[in-house]
Amino acid sequence: PILTAGYTFGFELAQARFEYSKINLGIQQNLHLPPKSLLYYKLEAGKTFGTIPYILLNVPGGNEFYVASKYLFNTMAPYEFAADKYISLHTRLSMGGVLLDKVPFLKKLGWRERVSFNSYWGSMSQSNIDYNRKSNFNLMGKTPFMEAGIGIENIFHVMSVEYIRRLNYLQNPYAIRDGIFLGVTLKF
């Protein structure tokens, strides 16, 4: 596994008026699972100390394009949520053809199936809520944001197609309920 730790310190200088601290911890790994599967996961958590504009808080990466990314929330709009403490999970299970290899024509194509699940939960202190009252973002409730997908990869050995469905927070403005996302994977 790859362990990450980050610390950010913002201080007042000239026109910059915000003093704050951020701590982020994470772990990510590619696990080979028998017989031919590969599980990618990334778990990250963090906290921001201080009262600052929401853009300096933790804003999860939303995807505004129909290109799938294992590092973004594909059905979340950019800047849809903000939090000063959060936890996020990205997963992708590439099953290596366990199902599609049973169909003779598809076995010759070399297509591989995959499933994914992403989740994000965060909250915000009352001082940050009050400070950012006029800003345009959503706060999390007691349930985390979740999305799940199923797709086919290894199309022409570089492309993938994935259907991703948003599981909750469907009432938010600009919410993308689901979509077909394309991907390109280049390995050297």
C-alpha cells in the first residue's frame, strides 16, 4: 500500500486574510485477487482547522466530462459539496474476464468486466457554515454521497465504457443521475 500524509498551513500575508491548517491522511493500493482480478482502492480522510471560504476547504473532485476517472466522483458536479472534515473512498474491481471469458466470441475480443464504487462523506463546522452562507454549494447530511458503476474495459486494448449511477443526493441542483463514461488506459 501507499500511505500519504499532507499538511497545509495558510497564514495572513499582505492581502491574504486567512489563517488555517489542513491535515490529510490516505492509503491506496492495487491488490491482485485470484484468479484474475485487480482491486484498486483509495481511502482518504482529512480535517481543516479555521474559518475560511469554502473553496479552501475540502471540495471533492467532481467530473464535468463523460470521461471516467478512478480519482474523481464521476456523477458529482464540480464544487457541488464542501466540508471541513471528510472521508472518501474510491474503489475499482477489474475482474479480468471472469464472466466475459465464458462467451467464446467475447473471449476472443479480450474484453474485461469491471465494477466500481465511490463514496464521500463530510461535515462542516457552524462557523464555516455561517461564513459561507452566500456561497453556492451543498452540505452533506448523515448519509455519504455514493455512486456505483459497471463496465467493460480492454476494448481494442486501450478503451473502456462504464455505466455509472448516482445512488443518492439526486435532488441537488446539477445532479447527474447516471451516465455512460468512456475511458482510455495507456500502459507502457
